[in-house]
Amino acid sequence: MGHAPDTTLGRLYKEHIRLILAKDIDALLDQYTPDALLISSFSADRKPVYFRGRDQLREHFQGILGLKNLEVDIAFWAESENPTTLMVVEAVKVVDNKGDSASMRFADSWVLKDGRIAIHFAGMVQYPDGSLA
């Protein structure tokens, strides 16, 4: 497992995680285009949830910003230019505001436009209960 590389996308990703840990919602949202689409599979019924635009992204990130701790180990990293894309598989450990910890695995993909995230696929691969998607 590892960390993001020292590339433009690697630095954007590291800043993304730093902003989550700092609970800086406005700076986090500034990483996205105004009409960005985030598709998440992290839902109680395991159905996709769609968030479009700054207000809906703010709603999505409120839950993530409520975490007390977030540890990320990168298992896979791929990026491309023209179009600028990122695919990353992460092992994630979190502690929620109740003090409960959970381990999960995500497969996130970004499509960027003018240096900002336009599309974000936030895919849960392994849920906190250990089951697979």
C-alpha cells in the first residue's frame, strides 16, 4: 500500500484528503466544477446516490466531515491526461463521532475539467461490515 505520487493529480488528491481532515468544506467544494456530478455507492440500501452541483455536494460531504479520523492507504493508482482522469483504489479506516471505527475499501474515479473535478465516482468496494459490493 502507499501514497499518492508527486504529480499534479497526486497533489490534488493529497489536498483533497487534507481538506477533508481539516473539515474545510468550502475549499473542498472549490476542487469541483460548479456543475460537478458525484455518484456514490455508500448508501444504506447500496443503491447509487447522485449529487450534482455545489449545494448537493455540500450535503454529501457533511457526513464525511463528521469523521474524527481518516486513514487512507492507496492500493492502486492510475491517471491520464487529455482527458485528465484518475482511478484510485483505497483502503480506508475511519472513526465516527461516536468513537466507532470501520474499515472499508473504495474505488474512486475522477474526470477533471480545467483542473477541477467534474465527475467523481465514489465507489464502495468493501463495506464496513466486510461484505463486498
